[in-house]
Amino acid sequence: MSVAIAAQPAPSVGAVSFLDRPARLLIGGEWVQSESGRTISVVDPATGAIVASVADADRTDVDRAVAAAREAFEQGPWPRMLPAERQALIWRLGDLIEQHADELCELESIDNGKTKFMASVVDIPATREYLRYMAGWATKIEGSTFDISVGAPPGSRFETSTRRHPVGVVAQIIPWNFPLLMAAWKLGPALAAGCTCVLKPAEQTPLTALRLGELVMEAGFPPGVVNVLTGYGETAGAALVSHPGVDKVAFTGSGEVGKIINKSATNTLKRVSLELGGKSPVIVLPDADVETVIGGAAQAIFFNAGQVCAAGSRLYAHKKIYDRVVEGVSAAADAIRLGPGLDPETEMGPLVSREQQDRVMGYVDSGREEGAELVTGGESLEHPGCFVKPTVLANVNANMRVVQEEIFGPVLVAQPFDDIDEVAALANATPYGLSASIWSNDLRAVHRLVPKVKAGTVWVNCHSFVDANMPFGGFKQSGFGREHGRTGIEMYTELQSVCMLV
Ligand code: NAP
Ligand code: MG
């Protein structure tokens, strides 16, 4: 299909100078080549053009990075610094993000395909605020005191307390949908807790993690506290996860890889936290305001071209208003202007890669073959960029692959329902349980429905709102562990009980 796609505007001089830097890894505070010298091409998904090349780390580089992180943890100042000193450095990193916001927005757009505008209102400010929030936690990590009932020797008294220690060297493996923000979600709490880190960005989107590495050094973090390895999951990622020198693995990505990682980490009983995406339902009760729901449901699925782990990818609207909601969301989909991310007129950029475009189109085809009704979209554009039209598939059922599996693209599936118990069962009828939203002003109905939904986050009259202070993570196969807030910090600590006979 041919839709006119504007040309990608040229990046700024600052962004170009970053793109032209040689392919390097950040290990032990130094920018070094990979042992093999191999590189990976970085493609702008809006044009198909190669814009940079980055190092392809392998097992040897992983060994070097883990050794640097281990040395920084065991001998370096980081875990022994005053918490206020760690706080100041993490805060300073947030300041540097702010200072270089425009360049980071451009790099994120060129790398991932998202619009520079979206990066400027979501990704980059959220990254800055996340680091600032986590900076504050460095000075607030605490244990507790309590009494115990050990009665011997007679008349004895105990002083008992808990203390939290940093877990050690952590491997952090992140996806391509919000590259810089995912790096901050991983590094922020780990650094606040006093851990040292080896970060591996996704092969498709390594740029802002490398720029972040430069800013880490500029901020003045001690060498080896943050190491950045670009490379492939099957090589660099797998070597990191199985490395005996790593104490914890934190991963965000697909369920398939999450399962591999969990198995691999078992050999050395590493701590593991997994955020594995979802198939989140948007549940519209009969009293809901249809216009509000249309805007909210469209945003829930089409934000970031649907490449969001919490995307509202399944729409369940009460049969009384189902037709109007589906029609409205489809009209909203039709109105979205596709284009390259650096063009200020663009509302939705390309998907991250040709592979992802093919995967998404494969799902659209499978939905149609299984009997779903294509209401709008369902086409990829004949263009060197990876564009897919926002798509709505109606009258689906729970057995279809498009309803069961995470598509990770701008594809909404819709189905009507009759009563609350029926929609609760439908909402829970996938292996996932990351999030859900309920749209209604009927307080009793909402309160009855929320506890029936098996999801780590339930939004009411909104969707995909995340905050550094609100725990986020999945039920069921959406993973385990909760990022953000106190629980997010505690995932990077070991709890030690101290029992003193006094
Ligand atoms: P993925 O393979 O799970 O990638 C996530 C991260 O894990 C990347 O850094 C990846 O490296 C790395 N990785 C891959 N195999 C590994 C291994 N054996 N050991 C250690 N690390 C490994 O996700 P994807 O292939 O990019 O996307 C596939 C699907 O995953 C999407 O369509 C979507 O459904 C889902 N997804 C979910 C999220 C989420 O936020 N939950 C994010 C992205 C994708 P490479 O970059 O080299 O693969
Ligand atoms: Mg992959």
C-alpha cells in the first residue's frame, strides 16, 4: 500500500558526531574495543539506512566487564561511600540527562523509530525523574528492630535487627521499546542500593545506553560501577546471565527469553527479576462515557506504536456500547499520521525493525485467517522504513493467537461482553498478567471487578500510567519481582538478620 511518508529530516550536528564515534564498550571506566573487533550495524527504522555501528561483545568481553564490576564492588569506593555521596552522583546523572535532553531525544528517535516529540515528553523527562527519585532512595534504605522469643539461657536478652546489603554485581538486560528509560529503571535502584552493574541494551537500540555510559563517566562515577556492553542476546546476553561472577539478573523482554534466563541463572542460584510483557485488557463497563473511552483506548494501544509491555491490546466493551467504541477507536487509528520520528508532523513512527514489522504483520494475517474482522489498518507500507498502519481486529475470540500472544505492535483486538463475571474470565484467559484497565464511573462495579483481575497493575479510567513510586510487575507469566518504589530497591538488596545476646 502506498501512503506518502515524509523524508526523515537530517539529525543535528551533535547527534551526528555521536553516531560517528567508533564502536566501543564501557568496561572498568574505559572505552575499549571488543576483543573480536566485530561490530553490529545500527539501522534507522524510518529509512532502513545504517546510521552507526557498535561493538559486538562476546564472552571474553563479558568476562572483562564482570571482573571490572566485581572489582568495583569488592575493592572500589561505591558500596562503601556515604549514601549521600551515592545520592549526589545519581542525581548528577539526572542533571546531565536534562542538559543533553535534545540530543538524547534525537538519538532515541533515530534508533527506535519513536517520534522525537514523544521522546521529549515521555522517555527523556521520565528517565531524568526516575534517576532523581532513585537518588533519594540511596539515603533511605533501612532495616528494622524487633523482639524475639528465644527463652534460653534463662533471663537472657537479645538485640535483634535487620540490615540491607547491596546484592553485588548485577547483569541488566533490557529491550528496545524505551531504551534509555529501561536503562534508568535498571541502573537507578541498583546504584542507589550500592550495586555495580553490567548493562546490555537490545541489539536494535544500543545508542542511548552508550551515550548514558558517557554521561556516567562525566558525572564522576568510580570506574567499573557501570559497564555497558553492546551485543547480541544469544552471545553477550547469554554469557552474562550464566556468568558465575554475577549475583543478580534483572531482565525486561519477551517471555520466551525470560524463561531461558531463569533456567540459566538457576545453575548458580542468582537472584532474578523478570518483567515479561503482557496482553493487557481494556475493560469498558456499560455506563462509561464513550468519547472518553475512545480516546483512552486508542492511546492505550497506539502509544509508542503499540510497542509497550503494558499496551491495552485487548478491548472488551459491553455489548450496549461495543459498536460505538470499536467504530470510534478505528476512526482514531485512521487519523494517525505515520512518518519518520524526526519530522515534527509525525504522530506515529515506524516499528523498531523489519523483523518486528514482519512479526506484527504475521499476527494480523493469522487473526484474519482465524476469522477476526479487519475493521481498519492491517497493512504495512511499501517503503524502506518499517511502517505498519494502526490496526483494529473485531469480533475475536479467546482461542485466537492474536488474543493469546503479545503482538507488540499497533494492533488492537476487540470483543463484546455481557456481564462482569464473563469479562473477568475473559480478561484472565491468557498466560499474562501484567496490567489491565477498567473504564467506568460505577464505583460498586469497579470495586467488584478489580480484585477479580489477575494483573500486577489495574488502572481505572486511565491506562499505562507508571510512576517511580508505584510498584510495577506481573502476575502469572508476566514475570516476577516488582520494579519501582521500595520494592524496586529491595530487589537489589540482601536482607541480613543480626541477633546479639546482650
Ligand atoms: P527479547 O529477545 O526478549 O530481547 C530482550 C533482551 O534480551 C535483548 O537485550 C536481547 O538481546 C536479550 N536476549 C535475547 N536472548 C537472550 C539470551 N538467550 N540470554 C540473555 N539475553 C538475551 O525480545 P525481542 O526479540 O527484542 O522482541 C521479541 C518480543 O518480545 C516482542 O515482539 C515482544 O512481544 C516482546 N518484548 C517485550 C518487551 C517488554 O517490555 N516486556 C520488550 C521488548 C520485546 P537482543 O537484542 O540481541 O535480542
Ligand atoms: Mg531479540
